[in-house]
Amino acid sequence: MTAVTFDTLAFANKLKRAGLDSTIAETQAAATAEIFSDLSKNQLATKDDIRILREDIQRLEMKMYGFIAKSVSFTVVILGSIQTLLHFM
């Protein structure tokens, strides 16, 4: 998994230049870095996650096509049987 990089020093310096107290700016930078780290580890989909999801969707599509083909075949057999029965009545 690729880590999200966040330059805490640059962020803290920008906050300080904007007039924020040094301690608050550094604490804010650390908290923001922690949030980005948590998001990248637990919340964001990776390329592998997306690849696995695509494979799952493809497998599901194949199952659906199989089910539909079986349903159509079954329907044709039933209708053919009904037609044959009606023909002999």
C-alpha cells in the first residue's frame, strides 16, 4: 500500500506565518498527519482493492449469465412440453 505523504513541517510553518501560535500550529500539523495516515490505511481503496472488486463483479456477471441461460432453457423446455401436451389433447 502506498502511504500518503504529508509535510507536517511545511504545514506548521504556514500556520505560524498565518499568525497561529507555534504549539497550536505544530499540534494541528501532527493531528492532520495522523488523520491522513488513518485514512490511507483504513479508508481509501488501493489498486489491489479495486482489482479484487472488479474480479468479484466479473465472477458475479458470469453466474448471472449462467442463471439466465438456465432459466431460458428451462422455460423453453416447459413451453415445449405444454405445447406437446396440448397437441395430443
